[in-house]
Amino acid sequence: MYCLDNIFRLSQRPKRRLCLLPQRYIMALLLFFGVLTNFTIRISFKLALNQLVVPANVSRFTNKNDICYYNETQKQSSPVNTSTKNLYDWSAASQTSIAKAFFYGYFFGHFPGGYFSDKYGGKIVLSCCTFVTIILTVFTPVMLTGSSHDYNILTGLQGLTGFSIGMLFPSVHSILAHWTPARDRGKLSSIVFCATQFAVVFRDAVSVSFIVYTDTWSSLLYLQSSLAAIWLVVWLVFGQATYRNSPLATEKEYAYLQEELETLLVDKVTKIPWIEMLFSIRLWALIIAQFGHTWMWHVMIKDLPKYMMSVLKFDLKQSYYIAAVPYLTMGVLTLSTGFLVDFLINKRVVEITTNRKSFTTFGAVGPAIFVVAAAYAACARKTAVFLFTVGMGMMSFYYSGTRINTLDLAPNYSGIIMGIVNGIGALPGIILPEIRKYWTLEDSYMDWIPVFWLHLAILFATCFFFAVFGSGRVQPWNDYEEEEIEAADSNASPFVSQIPVVEPPVPQ
């Protein structure tokens, strides 16, 4: 990888751009496609799992008055492959174990991902986790077939895949910290973060159609791993963990980044302020806010297509296509709010802390209210879809609030912070399957209303905690490494400190 970094290294920095965009925007676009390909693999396996197993016989509550009926012919909400040939008769408990295995791995993958990204550089961690994810994705159908369709093999593979993908966001945040000055943080971060929403759009609009066209679940895994492999090659050649290593940044851009980031960042950390992090109320406010957001994210990414099928009676393809609309809106607005937040901060309309808190509030309260309202829309399809779209669109404000906050608090340890914050934020993926055992989410829209109220309460509580205790200021422990060095120097031999330091003459 070191050799790849030096293949196109120039003898001196160019005075003019070699591309239309500044190098920091090119890096953001590279990270966008990296997140897009990896995150699509993460969220699309549920489609493959539906194609793998025999459809469950679900009893419908036909005696209820709160079930929607429409004039068109009703289509059964079943997996794409309606034939039971070559399908696996795994129980619901087995399928839940497979889903939970991914999130257990995803939870634990964040912590080494953040640590190694800040210590050794985000590029190598991001490259390695993508490579491992590709290998595991390609070999999943091969190993499943070779193991006589043992679901335990798939459970183990999903756990390893989750661990690998768990390193994605910590490494991305570590790289972003070394490329995003405060005045550009909203724009560059939003370019990267909107990839998660477009990944859902890709899953709902492309992956479903691809399974229908090929009529096989394994083709989806091969498609996604191939796209990830193409990105990985491009990333290995052009990606850089820090602006200091980039030969393509112009003299002007390098000077700008150096001026903005030099005093905040070291290339690689050696000392980590674990105690200071543990007792930082600002960090805990961020963790709690992230937990609330990911709770809603996990709920909607799994339950929205199901609501479209079971309550509003769209067929499978319609449900996923329509469910993609709110995420498409959310992706566009995430990109827009990133530019808006930088404009407001650079024009000194609001300070950073006020911005982070207000945008987080919009990104939590808005979706909660509109999603509950959508459930009360009952059988009014257009109204429900509109309310879901508005609610998920407002969720985009979160990315210019809480998500960027990981870069505000301590840029030196942004990978580790993201590992902690998003790692704990992965817990809803483990908790929700257990809670769903006690939910009756079928044809009746009345069954869904208490559940949506629960989500609203969680979002309100986590958002309130961040609004009170959150901060957008750099924390004192960001300079922990320099303080340790200074403390070591002060404990050195007194004879050393008496040696005069002669500064070299400054050239005129």
C-alpha cells in the first residue's frame, strides 16, 4: 500500500488543480462511494435472507375493522421467490440469530476500527475492512452450499461481516478529521454521510429488481461485492489518510489545510485520554443522541417496507420503490443542509454549539412527529407516504448536527470517538429483534401506533439530553498527546533544560 501511495507522487505540489474540484472534495467523493458500496452490502442481506428461506405462514386478523382494503387485486406480501424449491426451512428464531449475529459483530468492530485508524491511519483500516467484507460476501453462498445449508455457518459469516463493516465509519471519520477544516466540515461531511441514504435507495430500487431479474439470491451478493472491489482499487491508488500525504493538493489548498488543521491534529496518536473520555459529559451527550438516531434508523429501514406491504397493501416491488422515496429525499436534504450549516457558521449567524443542537433537534423531533402522524393517516396511502417522506427528510438535519459533532469534540481522536459513539449506536440492531417478539405488526394500522409512539419517546428523550449537555467546542483532552509530551519534557534532567536553545536565523 505504501508503494501505491507513491506511484503518482509528484516531485512538487502543483500550482494549479489537476481536477476541477479541490482535492478535499475529491477525497469526500471517494469516501462517499466507499460508504455507499459497503453500506449497501450491510443493509441488503435481509433481501437475500428473504430469498433464502421458505415463506412463513402468517395468520391475518381478518376480523378487525382497522385493516385497509383497496379495490385493486391484493398481492401477497411474500419474498420474491414464491417457489419453495431450493429454499431453506429455517425457523424464525434461526433467522433472528442470523440477523443478530451481524449486529454483534458490527458492535465489536467499531472499537478496534477507531483505535487503529487514529493510531496507524484511516486508509489502511478502511482498505482492509473493505477487502475482508468483499471476501466474506463472495464466499457466503459458496460456504453455505458446501455446508449443507447449515444456518450456523451463515450466522458465523454474518458475525464476521458485521465485525468488518463495523470498522467502516470509525476509519472514515478518522480520515475526515484530517481533511475537513471547521469552515468546510458541513459540506464535506454531508457529501460522505448522504451515501447511507442513497445506499437504501440503491437497495430498494435496484437490488429488489436485480433479484427479480436473476431469480437468485446469490447474484445480489456478487453484484455488490464487485462494485466494492472496483471502488477499492480506485481508493488504493488515489485515497489518502491525511492531506499531508496527498501529492495532488495544490500549494494554495495545502497551505489552507495546514493553517486550519495543523494546531488541532497530529498525524498518528500514541496516547489516548481514556479517563477523560469516560467522564466527558459532552461525549456522553453525543453517545445518547446517536443512540436515539440509530434506533429510528433501524426501525425505519426494516419496518417501513413492511408497513407498506402489510398495512397499505402495496406489493413487494411497490413497497420497496415507495419506501425508497423518503430516503432519496433524506439524501438530497442531507447534502443541502451540509452546505447550509457551513454558510450559517461562516457568516457568524449562529455559533457551532447552537447549530449542532438545533439541527439535532430538528433531525429527531421532526421524524418522530411525522412518523406517528403517518400511522394515524390509517388507510390514506398518499397521505401516509407524504408524511413518511417529510419525516425522513427532516431526519437529514441530524447529519449536520450530531454526526459532525464527532469531528468537533476531538479531531485527534475522531476515529476512536466514532467507534464508541456508533458502536453503542449499533445496540438497537440487537435490542429491536428482541422487542419485536412482543410486537404484533401485521395488517392492522392500530397495531403500529403504540410502536411509533415508543420511537417518538426515545427520540425526544435522547434529543433532550444532547440539547442540554452537548457541545460543538473542541474539548481540552484533544491536546492530550501534546500535554503528555510537555509533561515528559518537564520531568527530564534539569541539566538538559539549562542548555540554551539557539533558534536558526529567519530568512528575510
